[in-house]
Amino acid sequence: MPYNEIIMDHFSNPRNVGEIPDADGVGEVGNPVCGDMMKFTIKVKDDRLEDVKFLTFGCGAAIAVSSMVSELAKGKTLDEAMQITNKDVAAALGGLPGNKMHCSNLGADALHKAIEDYRKRQAVPVAKTEESGGGCCCSFCDDDFDCPVSSASPGPTCEAKVQEK
Amino acid sequence: MPYNEIIMDHFSNPRNVGEIPDADGVGEVGNPVCGDMMKFTIKVKDDRLEDVKFLTFGCGAAIAVSSMVSELAKGKTLDEAMQITNKDVAAALGGLPGNKMHCSNLGADALHKAIEDYRKRQAVPVAKTEESGGGCCCSFCDDDFDCPVSSASPGPTCEAKVQEK
Amino acid sequence: MVKINLDYGAATPVDPAVLQAMYPYFTEHYGNPHSLHDLGEQPRQAVAAAREKVAALLGAKAEEIIFTSCASEANNTALKGLAAASKSKGKHIITCAIEHHSVLNPLRTLEKAGFKLTILPVDRYGLVDPEQLRQAITGETIFISIQAANPEIGTLQPLPLLTAVAQEKGIPFHTDATSAAGFIPLKVEELGVDLLTLAGDQFYGPKGSGALYVRRGTRLLPLLEGGIQEKGRRAGTENVPAIVGLGEAAVLAREKMAARSSSLAALRDALKEKIFAAVPHLHLNGHPHLRLPHNLHVSVEFVEGEALLLRLNMAGIYVSSGSTCTSQALKSSHVLQAIGLAPELAQGSLLFTLGPESKAEDAPYVAEQLSRITALLRQMSPLYHKYSKGG
Amino acid sequence: MVKINLDYGAATPVDPAVLQAMYPYFTEHYGNPHSLHDLGEQPRQAVAAAREKVAALLGAKAEEIIFTSCASEANNTALKGLAAASKSKGKHIITCAIEHHSVLNPLRTLEKAGFKLTILPVDRYGLVDPEQLRQAITGETIFISIQAANPEIGTLQPLPLLTAVAQEKGIPFHTDATSAAGFIPLKVEELGVDLLTLAGDQFYGPKGSGALYVRRGTRLLPLLEGGIQEKGRRAGTENVPAIVGLGEAAVLAREKMAARSSSLAALRDALKEKIFAAVPHLHLNGHPHLRLPHNLHVSVEFVEGEALLLRLNMAGIYVSSGSTCTSQALKSSHVLQAIGLAPELAQGSLLFTLGPESKAEDAPYVAEQLSRITALLRQMSPLYHKYSKGG
Ligand SMILES: Cc1ncc(COP(=O)(O)O)c(C=O)c1O
Ligand SMILES: Cc1ncc(COP(=O)(O)O)c(C=O)c1O
């Protein structure tokens, strides 16, 4: 199994799956070309996340990440929720495999987008959160060994990184 | 065992080992650099090889070849003995391993040299027999596969042959 | 607990007869085949016998077989060795888009070193067009490398048609037959190939056993240089047990191929029928009938392959996928891209390969679990929700 | 019948504990370490554990170990990989004259491809002079490859002295430790090497198991390209049983090295004493004490090595020789040439390597047979006759 027990738990029994029909905010990230796509819907009451639900097309890590984000976020104020980083999520999951750090770890981004969407609807202007990039990524990025360009077929976002070395 | 039974028999029980003290002719071929050296001494009576003896420094094949040559030659007329070829010797031994065809198969040459020496002493002029070249030789020569120059370290005499292909 | 391996393409167990044949060469007959003394005798004879056996599988001559440590080594040896030996003749190489990485990556390295590479496209079944091959050939073309069968989508190339084109022009033809060997007939004369790669661990032989057939007279420089093992074409002490095992696997393959393949194909067809009946929005990939007998490749719409794979694993069913998430390089399969499969479908791909322990009873359980798991994952799929609303 | 193996350098039997460790990975745990499902789990863990074990033998980190199929592959990977990765830095390579062919031949190929090669001479014991190494280094030097121990004459190089020179200049240093591994301590930090080659079958592990240590940060392009096994540094399905066996052999080597080596050295010294007492005109080759514990190399004057070897074989004694006739390339050993041994002595060379079944009782028998056989062959040696007459 490529994943630890916490991840497998969230993958096998994902919390808060679904789509809130009359959501106050919706956030989507990713696309199926790269293998992961997440849609968060939120319900906000008194500036707090009363409910958070997600739909995820993606690998085990992506589903576990989504589930963990929904749990971390639920009940938090919007400002608190905006503080949740992808790193926090990975940490809460006991760490993600190196090659899944970038690719499947977009849950916080999706949540933030949903919150932004809610705020936009409320016409509270905000600076657009920067996406962490994500997308397809070579598994060697986190590796200390030189990426063997000729043999590893690194993904597009890493090609640059690899050439640099 | 790299050799067949006939060769092993001649190697284990070489016939006619030794040096005839008052030889009528002496023939030497080879040198220790290449691994094989043979010395034939002959006793001639009525134009026949009354006795043939050899000394050989060399591998199993070289010893067996010397032994076989001495057996084939003994009792033959000089002209008959001059007809013995290295190929005949190899055939009589049931065939030599490919890589020993050139290198250790100098027995007939040594015998011919001894006969020439005898004839020279009798002052019968003869055309010098050509040596078959022998010496160190690449094991790939007899092979139909291209000699992998870069890896097989062919011996000097074969380098040309190899390049040709 | 249920354990159903449907990923024999990743690894096969060593056949008990093969292991039995190998065993003495670890201990009793541990000698080096190149030793001149008695300890070399039995290993030497065993390697020679194995060479005959592998040659017989291919209808080749024993001296045309080079033993290697795996298919990747055989491919690298063939491609880099041909390129190095043919530099003076030209610099153009032809291959196709769905080759294994151990063909494509060495060729890309050669491309960086100044060779010209033509990568032929394939149709939606994965087939190379002989006419396109003909048009790709130039006066500079030094060799062609096109696989016998694709390890993912299972498609069999029409090799005789392709090699006929090469032969017309006198161009050496290499085929990577790694996933075909042991399952479909591979007589080199009938195929018309000049070099062929195979590996024992694909057909119940041991890991660490590979072979490269090289037609007599084909020029090739060695990749592993050193001692003169394999007549100077592959240095390194012979892995005698692995070679013996490969030989034994070749014998079994020759004897049992027809029976093996037809029974695997029957099991595979039954499995296909069951899962297509159980799971809606399923797509078959690869050619409908020109395919490996033990291969079934499908795309499950709206869900991602790794999630499927992990859930199936929890149900004791072992499969693989060509999705981005299941490749360590984090790209979806280049094969699925090359056949023009939509990205969403490529992400939901599942590869089933059957093997010695596959049983007819497995199919209903697999279909049932796949149906359950697919439904469950579709419930959390934004793509499926979109489709449901839209439909 | 007597059977005394004194050619363990050619091959060692697999230690029973090693074979036991390997066994389950042929059948029960036959999975592919890269599979994401349960069948990949045990093989993956076993490969990871073996990597730790080999690393521990070298005092290295697990991720610095690349598994290969043999020492030749490791050497080819190291040398060609360093050269390909360092082209922009320079084109000069340094090695020494007594390297194994799997070092020298790849370097000669690089030389043909435009690299400059300096082959350092050795003294009559086979030692490389650190001062000569220093002088050979140029601004263009990209790496140095000098062996840890010579497989024929057994001489151990003063690696720390040699690597100190390389370190001063910041030049990567590779050592082929194939015949040293398992018998002398090889901690990479103490040796100061950046790359190191070893093979399991030299120290009671299986054939088909090799490893290359590559210090973290060392640039190397892969030789076998394809899948991303070994982090992209060596493609090809992991030979799990062989890797497990290598790991186990490394553990045994670490635990038993001191005892093993001192007992082998004692047996070797006794054998040496006996044969020198029994056979006149015998010469010791290699260094008198800086040598492998299980190695004894002599020249028997006036006779040829293959003839000796075959006669010893008939007496149940298995040895090897560096004579012209015993090499398939039909050249006398380049090692013996490099130490300046007279051709006649090189032809009469005998290599004894001791191993797990060597016993003190063997020495008298070996000495007696060697004496008998030498006398017999000298009787038919023209060189001996010349010497006898002359003397
Ligand atoms: C020093 C040395 N290097 C390399 C090798 C090649 O080893 P392998 O046959 O495992 O490739 C040998 C073989 O004995 C050796 O002694
Ligand atoms: C078609 C094909 N070629 C080459 C390979 C590489 O085989 P190996 O892992 O034995 O090097 C594979 C592996 O599955 C394959 O399917």
C-alpha cells in the first residue's frame, strides 16, 4: 500500500462527501488531464463554515486530502479556514508520499476558492488566493538525486526545475 | 573439460615424449609469449622416420597435437610426412576447439622443420615450408559473429581479419 | 480471504518446474561456465542447453541468442548497439508511439546524441500502418523497432506486414516481444525480424532473465563491455540459475502455448462479458481481437484508476492502471495518449492480465466488486455528478 | 574422489542462509515491487531492506545504492554514466593498467568516442603510485577509476592515499571492489570513494546480483534506460530474489568478515608454505602481504598454466590460470604483463582462491599433486630441458 493508515482511513471512509445543493460558495480546482479534480461546496453561518462537502475525481491521496480538508475546515471561521495550508493537510494526514505532495494536495486550494466564491457573492473584495500550481509533476522533484531527464519522463511543470540542476 | 576424449587421451598419455640425443633433424616452432612452443627431433633411416620425439611447452591442445603428430609421422617416408597438415592432425584428434585451431596446432610445422633440417644437413635443397602463422589469435576468428573489437581484445594476428569484416 | 491476481503483467510466479530446474545451480553446480575445470562443466552445459531451448521457442539458432538480465537490458543493448554499429550507414531510426519506455527512452537519448528519430503514430487500436512505415523510411534509416504486443492495451502488431517493408529496403528490424513471448507464436522467420527482446518473468520464468535474439550477420556493438561472455556481446558472469530457468520456461511455453493461450483467452472473455454487464459506462481499449490472450484493458468513465485499484485491492483483487496517479513519473500512460483516448478515460483505465491461477469462478466476484466500487467512487466524482445533471 | 575447489574467485556457492532468504521471492512473494496493490508490498519491503543491508556493509546511505545484475553492469554504468554526465566539464579519465576488462573495455570505448584516457602503470606488486596519480590529473580530468583489489594477483590498492589526491582536486573516484567486497572492510568514508562496484556472487551471494554505490550528489546518466526503477538510474524489473540474496550476503559478510578473512588467510598461508616447499622454481606474484586474504598467485617456471590446470583437475583440484591458453581471447593476462612478469612466468601462472569449503587438510595433497604434475610437465618442456642443460 503506498499510503499510511490515516490516509487509508480517509480514503476508505471519506468524510463529508457530496455537494451541498444550495451552497453559499463553490470552489473547483484541477482537471482530469492531470488526474485530480476537486469541488468543494460550503455552507456559511455567522462567518463560520457550518457545512463543507466535497466531490473528488482523483487518486487515493486526493480523496483523503479532500476528506481531511473538510474535517479541518468544518466549524472554523472563514479567516481560520483561509489559514489552512496544503502543508497542514499533508501533516494532518501523517505525511503524503513525495510524489503526491504537489499533485493531489490541492484540497486547501479548493476550499479557499469556495470561501472566495462565498465572499465574492457577499461582495467582500479579496485578493485572489494564489493557486499552488499543482498539476502534473515529476516524482523526482523532491529527490536529492539528479532527475534523470532521459529516462524518467518528468511531467511538464518539473521540466524546468530539472533542467536547472 | 574443453577437450574431447582423444585429445584428453593424448594429453594425459602423450606418446613419444623426449628428445633424441643424436637427432638427424631438429625443428622448433612457437615461443612462450604466445603460450606454445614445440621441439621435434627425428631419426631418419632409408628416407623414413624411424623415430620422432617431441618436447612441448603449451596447453592441452598443444601437447595432444604434438603427440598425435609424432604418431602419425613415425614410420612414414619423409615425403609422406611432409604431406601431413595441421588440419590432418586436428582431424585425427577428432577436432580442436575453435580457439585452438590456430594457436596450438603447430605440430606439423615443427615436424616439417625437423625434416627440412635433416634435408639441409643432407644438402638436399628444398623450398622453405611456409609456417601457418599460428601465434596468438582471437577466439572469434572462426566465428560468424562480428568480432566485437571493443570488448574481446583480439590477438594481434586477427586484428586485421576483424577489421576487414 | 479472497485473493485474485489480475495483474500478472506486473509479475508472474516462477513455475514450480522452472524453479526445480534452477535450484541445483545455486549450490551443487555453482561453478562458472567459463572455468576450464570440472566445476565449469555442468553450468556450461546447462547454459548451452538453455540457449538451445530459447532458440527453439523462436525458431532461431542457439548462437543467435544473447542472455541478458531483463528485457530493458535487451532493448537498450539492441538499440544502442545497432546505433553504435551503424553510424557510418546513417542516423535515422524509426519506432512507434506506444513502445515501452525501455525502447523509447534509449531512442530519445540517441536522438540527443544526433540521431534522427521518427515516432510513428498508431490508430485508435494501437496499430502501426505499414504504409506509414514505408513512407517514413529514408536512405538514412539504420533500423526500425516496433513491438510485438503492447503490454497495456494488449494490441498485437501486424509484424509480418511491417517487416516485409523493412526487408524490401534491407533495414534491420527489432521487435520488443516482452509481453508477447510465451503467449503467441514468435518464430523469427515468420515474423521477419532481425532482433527480438524477451524476458522470462513475463511467462513464468524467473526475474533477472532476459534474452535478445540477434540474427546472424547483424552488426551490434556491446552495451555491457568486459569479459567475453556471450561471445563478447554481453559481459558479466552468466546468471546460470536464471538462464536455466529461462530455458525451462521456454520449453514449457513451447509445449503449452496453445492450451495456455486458449484457456487464458476464454477466461479473459468471460471476465470481459461479466464486467461489461455489471458496470455501465465502461470502454474497451485496444483491438477487439488482435490482442494478447491474457490481456483486458478498460476505461471506467468518471472515476480515477488509482482509487479503483486501491478499492479493488481492499477487496482482494489486484489490477493495475495507466492513470497519472499510478505512474511514478506522474503522467498518464503515453500509450493511452497515443491511441487518442480522452484524458478522463485514460485516468480511469484498468489493466487486467490473467495468469496461471486465474479461474472461471473469479469473474462474477470481480464484476460484482467492480460494480460496487465504481458506483461508490462515482458518487463522489464531480465528473459523474456533472454528467448525471446534464444527462 | 577428492574434490578441492581452489577457484572460488570464479564462483562461490550460495550460502544456505542466503538461498533460504531468497526462496520465497520466487513463488510466494513473486510480486513486482512497483505494484500499488498488496502483491507489491512484501517485495517492495524486501528490496528496501536489502538496500539498507548493502548500504550498511559500505557505511553508505540506502538511497546511494543502485542494484545491478552484475559487477560488469555496475562498472559500465559507473564509467559510461559519469562520462556522459561530465562531458561539459572535460574529457580526461584516469585508470590503471590492471583493472578488470569490465573497466578497461568501456574506457577504451570512451576513448574511441573522443575521451582522453590515462592508464597508470603499476609496480611489480601491482600497486598504483599516488604521486603518479597526482601528476596524471589535469584540469580536464572528470573521474578516476582504480580497483580496490586485483582479482588475479590479489593486491590491495592503497585507496585512501589515492582518493586523498582525487579529493584535493575535487575529482570523483570510482573503485571496482568486486573481488574485495565481503573480505576486507570497505567503508566508503574511510576509503574516500564516490562510486563503488560490488557483486554478490563473489562473497557467497547469488549470481545476477550486483550493486553500484553512488555518493549522493554525484552526477551520472543511466546506462539501462526505461522504467524508473532504482529512481531512474537503472531500468528493468527488480530481480527481487537476487537483491534479497545480495542483502543477506552483505549481512553475513558484515558479521563474519573478520573471522572469515583471518581463517582464509591462515589456510592460504599454509597452502603457500606447503607448495613452496614441494615445488622448486616457484614464484609468488602480487604483494607479499597487501593482498586479499583468500588469494594465492604463483608462477610455475618452465610449464604452461592450462596443462597444469587440466592435470590438477584430473587430480580433483580446481584452479585457474592467467596463461594465454586459458583466456578465450588468447592473450596472456594483462595484469601479469602490467606487473612486468616475464612471458614464460605469465604462461605458468596459477591462481588459487580459497573459500567456504577450504580445509587445512587440503594443503599437503595439493602440494604433493602440484609437485608430481610439475615434474611430469617439466619432463616434456623444451624450456626446462634447455634450463637443465644450461644449468
Ligand atoms: C575485479 C572484478 N571486476 C569485475 C568483475 C566482473 O564481475 P561480473 O562477472 O559479476 O560482471 C570481476 C569478475 O570476476 C572482477 O574480479
Ligand atoms: C513490452 C515491454 N518491454 C520491456 C519491458 C521491460 O521489462 P523488464 O522489466 O524485464 O526490463 C516490459 C515490462 O513489463 C514490457 O512490457
